[in-house]
Amino acid sequence: MLDSALRYAELGWPVVRGASPGEDRACTCDRMGCPDPAAHPVTMAWGAEASTDAGTLRRWWTEHPDANVILPTGRVFDVFDVPREAGVMAMARMGRSGAVPGPVAAVDSSRYLFFVATRSPTDEDEWWSCHLDCVPESVEEMPGLRWHCRDSFVPGAPSLLPSGGRVTWIRAPRVEDGAVVLPDPIAVLDILSDASEEFAAS
């Protein structure tokens, strides 16, 4: 986990310590019925603590080597979080159209995470921030799709999940001119929203 946290920091991606699966429960946190077990920060102060400092990361993971890696969103990148089937469908469509997705990760066998450029729209209705058990009412036309932007986060590979599976890269981050290549979020959203709607209707 430490090696992965340091690699993210080298990309300029802040990271924070995450909860992990417990020995006799799904999550090491104290929350009963945790809605996102082993996939959230260990502290409520995660927004202020997130860091790219190698010394800080080494100290954190030396003290807690099993801590998962959590990536705050809305800083360097946003993330679209969709059911696996919708993600597979969207990637196939991107391939046929010539649109190249950015980094894509799989959370176990259930969900795909599409990393895109972060965006600060002037119209607040253009975005929503989701984490844990948040399901916004304003996106009924895009079932199962979550947009993680400011004030949210996602688990980073190779975080361990309660199922025994891990977060894995399907398309690892690619660096050009010193920065990770991230696609336009609205272009990716158009494809993902169609795929999510079709998957839900099937």
C-alpha cells in the first residue's frame, strides 16, 4: 500500500489513509452498518490531511501498513463511478468511436471508476458530489451513476475489499508532459449516462 501511495503522490495525486477489512467484520471503522466498508478515509479530517509528501505517507503506512489508499476527488481529477456492466459497455463504445478513456479502475467485480479532468462548473445543477450512501435525486435519468468531485473520494488500487478482491487498474494512468492524461468529463459523461440508462433498462 505504501508503494502505491508513493506512486500516486509522484503523479501529483494527494492520498489519505483508508479503512480496511476487519478480521471479524467488513470494515475497521466504528460505524455500525458502514455503507462503504474499507473504501473510505479513517478520519473525518481527510480533506485537510490528504498529502503528496513522501515523508508523511511513509509515516502513515509505517504506523498502519494495512490501511487502504483513498484518493480525494475534485482536486486533480473527478471520477465517474458506474456499475461494471455499464462501464464495460461504455468502454466498448469509446473504442468504436475513437474516444480514448483516461484511467479506469475496477472496484472488485461490481463497479468501474472513470477518471476525468476535474471541473468547476458555474451552474451548480451541472454537477453533484457523491460518496458513501449518497444517491442524488437529480440524476434519476442516469441510474447507478455517481460523479465524485469536490468533497468526495474513491478507493485507489490496490486497496483490499471485504470480499477479498481488490481495486485494480483496467487502464493505468498515462503520463504526458509531466501530467496524467485525463479526458473531458462532459464527453465521458455523455457516453456513461447512455450506457447506465441502457444497462438499467435491460
